[in-house]
Amino acid sequence: MARAMGMEVLEQKIEKAKSKVIRTKAAHENAVDELQVLLDKQTALRADKIMKAIANSDKTYDEILHFISSSHKSGRKR
């Protein structure tokens, strides 16, 4: 009888663990979705800031592209 009760308890624990995995997976997916939304907003704000800086710059389009390309090719990091 003790063996059957042990199996029953084990099965209950397994079901609890499965439920916990389902809940935590949903919470993880929600957190990942929220993070992605925030990262997308950050990217949009950065792009807007760059566009405003370019618009207010006295540099030409070609000068800006040359600057960006040359600093990338030389391996310099800012």
C-alpha cells in the first residue's frame, strides 16, 4: 500500500511541476514580449535622434556617410 501511495504522491508532484512550468513559461514569454517592445522604442528614439542631428548638421550627406564608413572600416569604436 505504501508503494501505491508513493506513486500517487509522485504523480501529484509531477502535475504541480508541469503547472509551474506552464505558468513560468507564460511569464517568460510576456517578459520577452515587453522587452522587445521597449527595445523597438529605443531603436526608434535613437534613429530619430540621429536624423535630427543630421538635419541640424552643417555637414553634407556625403561627408556624413564618409565619416560613418571610415570610422567603421578603421575599427575605431566610439
